[in-house]
Amino acid sequence: MTSHAPADPVSTATLAAKGLRYELVDTADRAAHGRWIDADLRGFHRARPEEAKREALLDAHGADRTIGVYDDTIIDPATPIATVSGWTSELTMSPDRTLPAWAISSVTVSPTHRRRGVARAMLEGELRAAHAAGFPLAMLTVTEATIYGRYGFAPAAQASTITVDRAAARWNGPEAPGRIHFVEPGDADATLRDVTTRATRRTPGEAARAEADHRHLFGRIEPAGEEARATRVARYDDAQGRPRGFVVYRVVRTPPKRGSVEVDRFVAVDDESERALWRFLVEQDFVERIVVPLRSIDDPLPWLLADPRAVSFASHVDHLWVRVLDAPRALSSRRYSAAGALVLDVEDPAGFVDGAVRLETDATGDATVERLGDAMVIGDAPRLVLGAPELASILLGGVRASVLAAAGRIDGSPEALALADRMFAAERTPLLSFWF
Ligand SMILES: CC(=O)SCCNC(=O)CCNC(=O)[C@H](O)C(C)(C)COP(=O)(O)OP(=O)(O)OC[C@H]1O[C@@H](n2cnc3c(N)ncnc32)[C@H](O)[C@@H]1OP(=O)(O)O
């Protein structure tokens, strides 16, 4: 979907009936887009931006499909009372298999207009527009875990914040054959983007970055800010000198105390680079802890240290939220871990994925998926009955169907659940390693 795709007509009418204008923002009109950015920051309780930051945000978000909701009866009718944005991304379904996905962000409603159905109209509008444009999935990361289930989204990948006690962390893993270099983000921009793209394809749940994300990451939104100037980028190059991963981090310290290493991003295309970057981080001197957010709940670090208790995982139960819009395309895009046939009888009050599909996988992990019409005989394939959110949660293998059955959220025989667990098991534990 392009940034100019029109606002959904149903939501336009719903909000018009409430006296509100639901409109696409012309991001070439910097004054109008600037008001939208101000409303977005206010919606997230953030400070007004300095002029240079506002300009950088306008440049970074110029290609997003940007929607505002306007109330002509307020004192400042040019500033939207609600915001939402979206862009075309790709979600990694299995290592090296990706699927187009509509990424949604900046969902805010002004506290002066809350609980009147504005967010509902915006979310339903995004889903209808994404579905009409042919996206099999929509996805987002959330401030609160209670907002998006009602629209058919559900957690598909979890993430953990890892904290390492520096004094207790003694390296016990293999030596890395390559070496670490400090690089300045501006000089290494193209290389870091390339490494990021390759790392994204390594793990289910990772998503292609928007341009704005690269600019945030490499300090271009507030280059003069203290935080950006304290940020370092350390890159791992393998024995042949090929870049394979990098960490973006700051050491935060109040002299004379020891500081902490705070990692913004940890990107690795393979196990070797991941180990090398962990070693670099945990062997920093003059710090007492290393904090790395959004790591896999299956991170190998405890197995790389002499004392695994030097590592603690503070678990999030959710990070990436997915909404399936086309079940056959979503299901057939990943690789499966076992051969078998299952009928998935999906209930979706919004209608996007309502109905039964037959999923058949072969020994190579490839799948064929067919939609079953009402009149079709379902045959003898084991059957699961589940809602659209549960389909999203098991899709990447982030949770087992049997766990959702234990929670009363999926119905199926023990045989059907055991087969689903084997088929949907992920090659790598799903993870999304950044916010959007
Ligand atoms: C992808 C992202 O951008 S995540 C960011 C989400 N935004 C924020 O956290 C910013 C601060 N919060 C806000 O701006 C607003 O409170 C929003 C966007 C969360 C909700 O906006 P509203 O217009 O008040 O929501 P709306 O009136 O459409 O409510 C729709 C439904 O969501 C429910 N709901 C609204 N906010 C919340 C919430 N914070 N927690 C749980 N449920 C909520 C409502 O009760 C309603 O339920 P129902 O229709 O099933 O009965």
C-alpha cells in the first residue's frame, strides 16, 4: 500500500457521524505533517520536539501512510485529535522466508477525545485498508497488552530484557575467529543496513526496518543530543573481514561509580557473530551490569558463561503482535517442522479469516493450504477450532497450540494438538528485536 492509499471509507463515515474528519495527511505539506507529529508525541506523553528534531522526524517519516482525525470545533483544529501511521514491511516467517506485512504505529487519541470509538475506527480502518491492498498480515508493537486483542491481534513473538552481572560474568564459550571494530554510524551506514537485513531474515518474528528506524538507530534524529553523542557502534567482522553483526550501545556512568552498558540494538547474522558481540559486551571494564532489551527468551548467553546465574531474564510475555488477514497465504509462507494434515477451523467475527482451511505439510517442511467451503466434507484430518488471535499466536511457533488449549483458547483432540505442536515448532524461537 502506498503512502497515498486513501483513508478507509467505512471509518470515514463512522467518524463523520461523530463530527470528526478522518483523513490522509499529505506528508509533503510539512506544516500539516508537523502538527500530526506534535499530536503523536503528545499522545504518547512525550515532550514537544526541538525544531531540529521535528525537521528530522518529518524527513524520516515522510514515506509513511499517515492518517489524522480532526475536530473542527476545537481551539486548534489543524492539530489532529488522533493519529495512526503505517508502512509496508516484511515479516520473517521462517529463516529466509518472508511475507509482506502492514506495520501499524503511532496509534494515539487525545485525552480530550478518548473512549468515543476513535481508536476502534482507526484500527478497523487500517485492517480493512491493508486487507483491500492484499496484505496477508498486519502487525504492531504495543504500549498496553489489553488494547489490540479485540481487533484480532495476538502476541506472536516474545522478548526478554537480559541483564548481566559483570563481576560474575566469566567467558566460557568458544573464541571468535574474527575481530571487533568501532565504526562511526555515518561511515558504515550501508554496511550496517546490509547486516541488519540479513539478520532480519535469520529469525522468525523479525521485521524489515522502516527508514525512520535506521535514522533513529544511527543517531540522525537528534545528532546533537547527549545520548546520540554517547552512542557507540561496535561491529564484528569474521576472519575474512566480512561484517557479520554489530551492537549499538552507551555506557551510562556517574563517576566515581561503575556504570552500566545499555544496549540499543544487538544485530547478528549468525551464531559466531552473536557470541563475539556478547563477549565484547560482557567483558567491558569499569561497569557493573550490561542491559540488553528485546533478546530471545532462548538466548544462548547463560551457556556461554562459567556462571549462568550471572545472567537474568526479565520476561515480557509479548512483543510482536500479529493480525492474520489471509490465512492460506500466511500459513503457506513458512516452513514446518513435521509432515501432516490439519484442518484449522477459524472463527473471526471481523470476517477476514473466518472459515476452515486445510493445511498439509510435507517432509521438506513446505505447505499447501486450501480454504474449505461450507459444503465441503472435512474428511479425516485432525481438526482444531480456534479464533483469529490464536491463529496469529501459533503462526510463527511462538507458543504451542497445546498451551493455548490448556488455557481454553483452542479446541482439539489430544492427537490434533500434538500434531499441531510438532508441525508448527519453529526452527528458531521467534523474536522481534526492536520497537516500531
Ligand atoms: C501500535 C501502537 O501505536 S500502541 C500505542 C497505543 N497508544 C497509546 O498507548 C497512547 C495513549 N492512549 C491512547 O491514545 C488511547 O487511550 C488509545 C489509543 C489506547 C485508545 O483510544 P480510544 O479512542 O479511547 O479507544 P476507543 O474509544 O476506540 O476504544 C475501543 C475499545 O478499546 C478499549 N480500550 C481503549 N483504550 C484501552 C486501554 N488503554 N486498555 C484497554 N482497553 C482499552 C475500549 O474500552 C473499547 O472497548 P470496546 O469497544 O471493546 O468496548
